[in-house]
Amino acid sequence: MERSTPPPAVSTAANRRGLFADNEPFASGWLPPDGAHEIYYEECGAPKGKPCVILHGGPGGAINPTMRRFFDPAKWRMALFDQRGCGKSRPNASLEDNTTWTLIEDIERLREHLGVEKWCVFGGSWGSTLALAYAIRHPERVESLVLRGVFLLTERELGWFYQNGACMLFPDAWQRFCAPIPQAERGDMIAAYHKRLTHPERRVQAEAAAAWSQWEGDTISIRGPEARPSKFNEIDFAIAFARIECHFFANHGFFPEEGWILKNAAKLKAIPGWIVQGRFDVVTPMEAAWKLKGAWPEARFEVVWDAGHASTEPGIVDALVRATDQALSV
């Protein structure tokens, strides 16, 4: 008799774990410049602990103190950095030489700078995209992967969130997102926003950035507007976030072909992996995580049934904390 495929693991509300206690960096600084860019980094946790690198989302987001709290600070040596053009990295909001591949080079420069041989790579949303691309390019440097809200940066995913899909669930938020764009340009919202976010006038950039950031903030969590990151209200953050994110999406992630990650997923086979996915994630719907699991069957896959996209939703926190604890034994 043929056996059916067992369902993915399901997280429940009972006995969920929370974030670890906040912990301050024990070291921080900037990597030596690479062209125009200076990359800010910090180290947290145990100086002699198991090494990991934590990749923020966006692209164009920035590191924040909550990201340190998914790992036991007594056992992990955490490295975090602000990707090109955002956070404390300099120059702010720069698109120059800012691609997936230069970010991967930055991860390698940071690893060498810190004297790390191999490390766990942790990332959610765009951070999962970058983590996967890094692991495919440098599998010998990746001890394990912990991913959340998988995003493969395909045309189908971009079309869902920025053109025709999520708008049906959030018509009120979509109306606000469309407001800065004339009707004649709404057939390609990414191109229309890219035009404005690269405009020479800061006023034009700021208007577009506020609307772009609000759309993501309005859809990020099933908990509603209170889960919207407060930094989206800061215009400098919003401009860097929106400019860089739209720059990457308008350029299809700088991947050489559509579906590049899945086509190269065989290179992940020997890497232990954990995939955590909110069932009601509207920003990066579960289809991408499901396809990744199909191409990388060795990875552990957990669906959180009462969560959307935000990393701070209780079920997502619980699943990620359990995953990082399990990754200690790799």
C-alpha cells in the first residue's frame, strides 16, 4: 500500500516559548569600506558561543534589538549587520553597487573579519532569500539554516503582493497604496514606484516611500495595525527601506534567471534546515515555503496556524526559538 505524505508540523498555543532576555552587543563597528559602502555590524551573546549570522528583511530594513532574542545569549555568538544603504551602514539609502551578490560578498567579508569558519544563517522574509542565496553560493560556510516567511523572489510572488492578489484581502490598504500613482501607471506598480523612489527630489521620494512602507505595515500581521513596525513612521527609515526594496524588486533580485533558488536547491541537501511559516502570511504566502520544502525535503517544516508574516507573532517566536535551540546540536 502506498503511504501518503504526512502533514507538516503544526504549532499550537499551548506551552509556547517566548523570546530570550534582551542582551547588548559586546562588540560593534564598521567593516573596512568596499567601494562606497561601509557596513555596520555588531556581535551579541557569548563571545565563545556557537556562531550565527542574523539577516534582516526588506531588502532595506535594518537590524533591531528583538532580532538578538531568538537565540540563547549564553550559548550563541550572534553577528548582525545592516545591509548596504540601511540602518547605520553608510551611505544611507544608496542604490550604488547594491545587489544580492554584493550583499553575499559582505556576509563573507564579515565572516572572515570575525574569524568564523562556519555558522548558522538565520533570516526571515527577504532575509530568507538572502540566506538561501548565500547558502547556495557558499554551502561549505553554512552549518545550518533557520528560515521564516520564505520568499523566493519570483515574479509570481511579486505580482501577488504588488499587483493583483493581496489587494483583494486589503482593499482599503491597497487604495492607500495606489493613491500616489496615476491610474495610467497602475498596470505596473513596482515600475511606477521605482520611478518615484529614484526621483531626484526628496519630496517625491518621501511621498512614495511613506505609501510603500504603509502597505507592507498594514499587511504584515494578523494582529492588525498595532503590529506595524514603528520605524515605518520615520521618514529616513521609510525612504531607505522603500528605495532599496523597490530597487531589488524592479531588478528581479538580480538573479540570473527566474526561479534561481529552487533550481539550485540541490546544493542545500547536506545543510540542516528549519522552515517556519505562518499559515496566514499575506506578504510571503506559504506556497513558496511549500515549494522550497519540496525541493529540499531534508529541511524541517513547521506551519504556525494562527500567524501571518511578522516575526514577533507568538507562534512564530515559539517555533523559531525551538529551531535555534535544536540548531545548537548540529
